[in-house]
Amino acid sequence: MVTILPHYMSELTEFAVILLSAVLVNNYVLTKFLGICPFLGVSSKVETAVGMSFAVMFVMTLASTASWLVQQYILIPLDLLYLQTIFFILIIAALVQFIEMMIHKTSPVLYQGLGIFLPLITTNCAVLGVALLNIQQDNTFITSALYGLGAAVGFALVLILFAGLRERIEHAPIPEAFKGSPISLITAGMMSLAFLGFSGLVKI
Amino acid sequence: MMHLLAAVASFGLFALAFGVLLAVACRIFKIEGDPMAERIESLLPQTQCGQCGFPGCKPYAGAVASGESEVNRCVPGGERTMLKIADLMGVEPKSIEEEPTAPMIAFVREDECIGCTLCIKACPVDAIIGAPKQYHTVIADHCTGCTLCIEPCPVDCIDMLIKPELLEHWAWPLPDTHRAQQATERKGQHAPYTA
């Protein structure tokens, strides 16, 4: 028996698949290895990791929609596709500046905790990666926004999980030689292996 | 040529638009002063005693906020203040360098006092009263035990005494602090309250 889904249902399924694939299967940090710098840099405390996650979520979602708009309404009509990277970087940099001001005003404690990693979202390759992949995959406006959100949620999930793990590892009896960065890198590698288990969950 | 101009113009206009937006945002999210230093200052005891090596609580708060100073310099604030600052700054707590074993107060031996007023000028909390060529004395309730008056006294007539624990000043010790542990240890040494 063949069930025929209504049109909006198939669309909803597609959205769910996009989100799921971006969050788990094609996780930017653990599967595509983009955005490793903040992943290792701000994961020593869960609180700052949560703050960073929200900042990246904001920047990534807005950057992916804004870059899609720029691509469709500026770059393609004017035939300026070779300026893609610099336009996208400009969007990301402006968004990061904006969120930096906002965090400095609303939460100076979080601002202090994020430190240099907040302006460094500009150079977080995951953000540019999402913007560029959106164009490559010929996503529509909605799907590119979802893809950006999914990628950001995936980044947040992994970052917060990793921060939680690191907080616990801090108090674990680990050999002297592995303390600090080595055990963090090993943990990251193991998380990446674990996330390999999600491949094949959805095909995209 | 037209294509080149279009490229330059579109990118320039685009950058200008973002610049204007950011300038507006900058106005909206304008920050006066250093919010971090203000928060730290609100945690400090405001005795202005200078034991941290800075001329007062505000300079110390600024130094901690900018990372120039450690979080454990405030002696009057003790462990509780240090823990709050460390939590706010997101750094590891450090033990207070010189924790006084018991609260101290200054005491002027009035027979030897020459009335030079130097200790009055040194006192950060105005706890010493007196006039030129008159005996000075310390208001025990106001003295924070910062020892800043010891150094300027030309005749060395100021002693640091252990602050007597008076019934009218007694309060339940704060839980889980070093002082609470001390209080538990010293509990049997006090005379029983009879009224």
C-alpha cells in the first residue's frame, strides 16, 4: 500500500531531514571538521560554551539567509560571482560586530568569558562554510535558513557536550602527560568517532 | 569597464550599508565605563584599606577586571569575596595570601601619643578620632584592622589587638566559610551567656 503524503507533509519531512542531517549526520565540527578553533577554545566551561553556542547560532542562521539574499539579488544579477567570498565575509564580520556589541552590553560576564573567541567567530570557517555550501547545494531561502540553523544547532550540541565532558575530565585522575590539551584532543576524536555512528541515518 | 564599476559600486554600497547599521547599533548598545569593574567593585567591602596594593577598592576592581591583578588580594573581603570575584571572572579561586587568624583592631596607647594626626590621615575608614596635640583614639566599631595606621606613627604607639567578641556584635557565622570553621573551633573558649 502506498501512502500519499499531502504536499505540506512532504515539505515538512524535507525540512526535518535537512535539520537532522545538519545537526547529526553532517555535523560541522565532528564530521566536516570546520570550526574546530572555538570548539577547543571555549569548551572549558559549560556556561561560556552555552553563550558561544547562542552567539554562533545567531550569526550562522542570519549569515546563511543574508548570504543567500546577496547571492540571489546582488551577485547573480550583476554577474559578480567571483566576489562571493568577500561579500559573505563582510556579512559575517558585520553580524559578529553586532553580536559583540550586544553581548558586551547585555552580559559583561559572558563577554569576559568568551574573550577573543567572540570576534573570532568572524573567522570561524563553519560560518563561511554554511554560507558557501548553501549556494553549492542550490538551497531555497527557507532551506538555507534551516540548513544554517541546523548547522548551528549541531555546533552548539557538540560544543556543550564537549564542555560538559571537559568539566568532568578536569577532576578525573588522568596521567600527568595527558592533562590539558592532549586529553581534550583525544576526547574530541572519540566524540567524532561516536558521531560517525549517525552516518546513514538520513541520506542527503 | 562598466562591469568593474558595478563590482566596485555594489561592494562599496554594501559595505557602507553595513557600516551605517553598525554605527546605529553602536549608539544603541553604548557602554559607559567598564561594567565588569563596576560589578567587581560592588562585591568589594569598600574599606579602601589598600592592602591589595592598589590605592582603593575601585582601582583594585579595575585591575582585576582587566586581568592585571589576582582575585585574592582583598584581605578584608576574605575568602567569600574572593570566591565571588573568581566566579564572576570565570577564573580558578585562589586562597587569600594573608588570612588573619582572628579579626584585629588597632589600639592607640594614649600615654605615648603625641597628637601628630598622621594616623588619622592614614586611616581609610576614618576610624581614628583626635585633634593636633590631643590624644588620638580608635573607634573600635569602625576599625577594619587594615594596619595602615601602624606605619606612619612616629612614636610607635599603635598596637594591633585581637578584636573582643562582644555579645551585641555577635551574629551567626556565614555557613561554609573559613570564619565559620574558626568559630566552630573557638566555640568552647567563650564564656557562656548568662542573663
